[in-house]
Amino acid sequence: MTSPSARLRSLSGIKPTGQPHWGNYFGMIRPALQLAHDHDAMYFIADYHALTAVRDPKALAEDSRGIAATMLACGLDPVQTIVWRQSDVPEVLELTWLLSCATSLGLLDRAHSVKDARAKGKELNHGVYTYPVLMAADILLYDTDVVPVGKDQKQHLEMARDMATFVNVAWFGHQAGGTVDDSAPWDGKSLKRPRAIVQDNVAVVPGLDGQKMSKSYGNYIAVFASPKELKQRVMAIQTDSTPLEEPKNPDTCNVFALYKLLATADQVQDLRAKYLGGNFGYGHAKLALLAVAEAHFAPMRQRYAELMAKPNDLDAILADGAVRARAIAKPVVARLRQAIGLPAHPHL
């Protein structure tokens, strides 16, 4: 059991599927990085998960480095935290199989990812179907205490907790049935059941058309967009037809919603007053948004470009992270193999 004075271990993962946009940054990247202030934070690039859809090997390799460069450019310290490629820790695949042998098909059938694939007529390959098992292995492999999740992702964490319970009953002699007491001390031998940090305060980032920002909708603004591209995207944000001279409602405006994510409280208050005062157009508001966006992202964009220009350095950082991650993962697999009755792995 983690003592009250000890730092909890947090785990976050992100799939390498192209350049991140503002929705990724405000919804996942920035909140995840903030955990490093008071947690022992771990971050992995989920390249195995990307294989359910990605078929371009060059794109996978480039995007994996791109995610690493993004996290570093946004403030991740690879000395104080651990960042690695999922595929560089082979123990995750062994744990996936062991979890699979204690997980019912009924649980997997209830997964949102499986239901969504069926509803949309997407390819339902084995990777998609067992996606929650690999995700559970990602979490349980490192004796994780907490996992930051959005409301729509909480099911994956609950499934990981269920799988840990199944394994603990099957092989560690835990009592079946009843309610698991999470306040009870962890025995240090079985799989640790993590808890969720539900990020209720993370805003839904609107896209150019007012829908949730998403690559699938094509309504996104890339985090590292060039100044020219950034201006084009910001100026394309949809607004209503209220005349210039009339007051405008900032609380229904996509431009203002994005501005609030980047500006100081005083800047937000000043822009709100301009909206309500009239004789202030949406074009002016977009220029204000452009200014705060450029001020916020320009240093990160420069750092990102510097990192991507040195792929060997990125690979070295990820390789070092994998060594440190495996040092945590190996004992977890070793104690599970012992409980199951498998021989000690020669490399553990």
C-alpha cells in the first residue's frame, strides 16, 4: 500500500496517429503533464495500439517520434519522468496474454471500442476486440496507482480493475465475489488495482465548426501549425452574422471559447467587455485569439522542430525510458509467473 506521504505513480498513454491538435493538447497532454508536479509520472507512446488501424510503417515510426517530441516540447522532463515506446517493453505482451486467460468474452463485448466498431461498420480485427486487454496490461504492468481519464474513457480503467480482480482471484487466492475493498492495504504480491482521476474540469475543445475538435471532422488546429497555417485556421472559425456595431454573446462564440483556453483571466475579462460593448467584430476577436495562440505555442513549435531534427536523440531518450520502465515491469511479471506456476523467465 502506498503511504500517505509517498508520491503516487500515475500513467498516461497517447497513440501516435499524426500531429496532435488543440483538442489533444488541452484535453490530454497538458493535464497529463501537470500530474508530474506531484506524482511519479510515466508516459508511454502507444504504438502497439496504433496497429489496429495504422498500416504505414514509416508513418508509425515518424508519428511515434513526433509524439515524443510533442511531449518534450510541451514541458515533459525525461529525467524526472519516464517516457518510452510501448513496443520497447515486451513484458506488456506477456501480461496481455495472461490477462486474456482470465478475462471473459462478455466483458470485451461490452467495451465501447468494440460497440463503436460494430455500429460504424469498421474492421473488427482481433486487435480491436482485445484492445481493452492490452490497455489493462499497460496500466497493471507498472503497479500504477492512478490513471487520468476523461468521462468517456472511464470504462477502460474499470475494465482494467476488473481484470486485476479476475487474476487476483484465479492465481493469488483472493476471495471471489463481493465488493473489493480499495481501502484495504495492497499485499504487494497481487496485481494492484489502480483508481481513476476523472478529469471533469477538462473543457471540450470546439473545432472550427463548433463541433468537438477532431481529426475525423477536419475541424482541428494543429499544435505546431506554422504561423501561416495557424492564421488560416483561426480565421476560418465559424461565427454568426451579428453586425459589427451590435453587442455579441461571448458565451456562444467558438472564438471566445478557444481564447479562454489560452489567455489570462484579465485578458479574458477584457475581451468579454469588448464583445458586450459592441463595435467589435469577430475578425477582431480572431486576431486576438491568433495573438495569444502564437505567444503560447511559438516557443513549443521551435522546440518541437529542434527535437524532430535530431531523431537519434529522441530514440535515445525513449530507449532510456524503456530501460527504466522495464525495471518496474519485470518484477510484476515475475511475481505473476510464480503465482501461476510458470518457470522463472531467464531474462527476469
